[in-house]
Amino acid sequence: MKILAISGSARRASTNTALLRGLAAAAPRGVEVVVFEGVGRLPVFSPDLDGDPPAEVRAYIALVDASDGVIVASPEYVRALPGGLKNAIDWLVSRDTLVGKPMALLHASHRGDDMLESLRQVLATVSNRFAPELFLRLPLMKLDPAEIAERLAQPENVGALQAYLADFARLCRPT
């Protein structure tokens, strides 16, 4: 099973990206978690380019197409979705790519509820298999990469990530 984990952050030292890397490290045999860190490299969506998208977008679409499910982790910017994440989603909406794709959220902060509510609405619009009840929040905000790795290696957090992935993998199995 292949799961695509999209980081909504363009920041190099993103806590959400670090959380997704921790999720990938906690994946059991038979489950591959591919972390997409490229929302900041995608060109701005334009319907004029949708029929023949740029190479970066084609590669991103191929990752989404090849996945059995998509997990999104994102920071909140000014109480909203980051522009890069919204742009990444916009590149997919004219395709059937996400319609039946299982989707869930992961979050690396103790705050961000306004963004999460908005993101839930967007994902429920683009996928009829978005699972809002499948959610894990591990507050990592303001930690440096070494501290994040240490926190994610704690047995209770490894267990939480593994349980989350097991639940998501069940959602991804064909019905």
C-alpha cells in the first residue's frame, strides 16, 4: 500500500513535514508513506495550463494518482490554509484524481483550528472518501528538528502514529 503524505508547508524546517517524516518512519511493512514537500515549487494554478500542466505539476499528479490514499498535514497562516497547499489542491480539482481517494488529516500544532475547519471543508468537497474523524494532533510547534525527532521517537508517539496509520490503511483497502 502506498500513502502520499502532503505537507502544506513550504518551510524547510517545517514541523508538519517533520511529523509526516515521522509517520513514514513508523509505517509497518507493506505500507509505504511517501512525503511530498514540494507545494512551494508548484507554479500557480491556471485553468489555461490545466490541459498541459508543467513538469512539476505532472510529477505531483502522478504521485497522487499512484497513491492508495492521501494524508495532509499543514500549518495555519493567518487563520487559513497556506496558499501553496490550496494551489496544490487546485491543480487536482479538474481531474478525478481525488474523487474516490481516501483522505485524512494530521496536525503538528496545538492550534490551527480555523485552518483545519477550512481544510476539512475543502477535502470533503474534492473527495467523497475524506474521513474527518480520522485525525491525529501531535503538538510539535516551535521545536527544532532534533527535538521533533526525539519527541516522535517516544514510545507513546510511535504508538499513536502507528495506530493512526493502521486506521488509515483500513480506510484505503478496497471496499
